[in-house]
Amino acid sequence: MSESKPMRERPMSPFMIGPYYRPQLTSMLSITHRGTGVALCGGALLFAWWLYALAAGPASYATFETLARSLVGKLVIAGFVFGLVYHMLNGIRHMLWDTGWGLDLKTTYATGYVVMVGSVAITALCLYCAFANGGA
Amino acid sequence: MGMRHPIAEVRGLGSAKEGTGHWIVQRVNSIALLPLTIWFLYSALTVLGQGYADARAFVAQPLNATLLAAFALTTFHHAQLGLQVVIEDYVHLRWLELASQLLVKYVGWFAMLLCLLAIIRITLGG
């Protein structure tokens, strides 16, 4: 690692959120991908907690279940499912871009709307099935 | 400007020449996560609605145990790869950046081990 500093401040383009750019579907979906990604790291820790509680025995699993079935628990699960579905659908969009497909403005917007509507619809379906089964 | 030669000032500030590797690993990882995540979402929402005994039986089933372990490994690796880039982008204080990168790696490894040992313990009926 070098201790040296650049000889002068290099120019940076402004951050996508702020006074410099008008909000656009593309940039909003992009930052949501990051946001859900970071939030899902917390979700992954909850997944680890679930497995730990299950391995530790009935008492610790009962604590987990009580919290998971509370209102806050249900909201966290709903957020977790939405984050997972959104990040997955937009991840597919990213992988299609990696192949060179869909990079023109029209297709980018079209796939963007598919991700937006699709993630809300699939999340609603998942949660409806889960909660209707007396679960989660 | 000091007494040092200009080349000494810029050395170490350029490309680390490993970005492509990170990019490829992230894609290989993501493709694996697609089917694993769909399976996990369906399974988790089903299992969460059942009790302790059913959840234990679900994890103890060999194929489920394998898929859960694969999901845990791939997920925590993915999380580390993603958070690494977010930290590189937004944390510009050098010591804080290094500390965050280390923390992300260690917490990820710890949680990954926690998952794997829990799965093994449940599989062996402990």
C-alpha cells in the first residue's frame, strides 16, 4: 500500500441522487438494486439466526417463532421477500446486459417496468400463499 | 511537490489488475443463486408456517440439507462480493474502508460457519 496522494484532486462525476440529476427510472432501479443488496445482507444474517435457533433446540426456536410471527416479524419477512425477489429479477436484467442484450434505452425501460411490476406481484403472491397457509 | 520522483507518487494508485476476476466470480456465483434462491424462497415460506419438529425434519432431509448448505455458502460469498464493491465506492477514509472490508469478511465467514454447523448438527440429529 502506498502512502502517496494524487498530485491534484481528480474530477468526479456527481452522485446519481442529489441536485445534479433528474430522478430517472433507470437510476432509481439501480440504487434500489444496491439498497436491496445491502438490506439482504441483514436478511442473510436472519437466515443464519433461523438455522442456529433450529439447531439450538425447541426453546430457542420458540423465541425465533414468536418474533417471526409478531407484526414486526411479519413486516421484516415481507421486506426480506421483496428484497430477494427484486434483487433476483433485476439481477437477471443485469446478466442479460452482460451478454450485450437490452442495452438500448427502449429495452432498458421496458425491462425496468417488468422488474418493478414483477417484483411487487411475485412478492404479493409469495406472501399471500405463506400467510394464507397460517404460516410465517 | 516533494523530492520524490513523480513515478513514486502514483505507484500503487492504479489498477490492482484483479477486477476481472471479481467480476467473473460474481457472475458464476449469481447464476448459481438463481435456482437456489427460488428453491429457498418457496421452502422457507413453507417451513416457517410449520413448527419445530417439521422444520427439523425438513433440514435433516439429505437433499434439503445439501441445498441449504449450498445456498448459505453462495449467499454469504455473494454478500461479501457485493458489500466489498459498495464499500469501495462510498467509504473513502482509508482506515475505515479497510476495517469495513475486514469486518464484512469475518462476519460473513462466521455466519457461513454458523449455518453449516447448524445444518450438520440437525442432519446428525444432535
